[in-house]
Amino acid sequence: MDQGQSAAEGDTLAPGRITETPAERTAEDRFDDEDYPAYSMGAAAEMLGVTPAFLRALGTAHLIEPKRSSGGHRRYSRYQLRLATRARELVDQGTPVEAACRIIILEDQLAEALRINAAYERERAAGT
């Protein structure tokens, strides 16, 4: 996926998060990489205490789009698991899955806009 994709498109908003292709990363780099698709659907579902169907529903709602292994199996990153955790919190509070996903997408976009604004303010203060 492209670096600038939104959560609605299945990945991060923050530009520059992915700087190398998976083949170029060392094993040590993968441990620290928030975007490395390290978790199978079963492992992700177990870690989050959800069903695989819930994870598929998040994909259908365009919150997360897991990478695929060479065998076609879904693989999730830590960043995607954090988004799924937030979705589960909202759903557990009674929010429909589609609405929860939209809320998270908007939260992610707002956080990115605030980050960009803060960087702009720092640059402006340094230039003055």
C-alpha cells in the first residue's frame, strides 16, 4: 500500500511510515515495524478476543485491509491490531461496526491533521 493511505484505505495516514519493502527489512527491523504484517487472522483474533468474522467485517468497512501471505492468508500488523482494538471497544459500547469504523477513520485523520499542524507551528516558530 502507498505510504499516505488513510485508515479507510487500510493503512496509515502518516507519510513516511513505510520506508522499505518487506524484502529489504532485516528480522530486527521487523520486530520494531508497526506496519509489518506479522499476525495471522487466527492469532490476531485470539489476541484481541474477537472472531475472525469481526476482523473480516473491519475489512469490509474499509478500516483495515490486511496484507496477504504468499498462500493468500490475511496477515495483520500491530497498527491494524490497535485499530481493531479501538473498533472492538466502540462495538462493545453498542456502536454498530460501520459507525465504529467511520469514527476511527475520522479520529485517525484528525490525529494526522493535528500532527501536521504542530509541525507547521514548530517550523513557523523556528523561522520567526
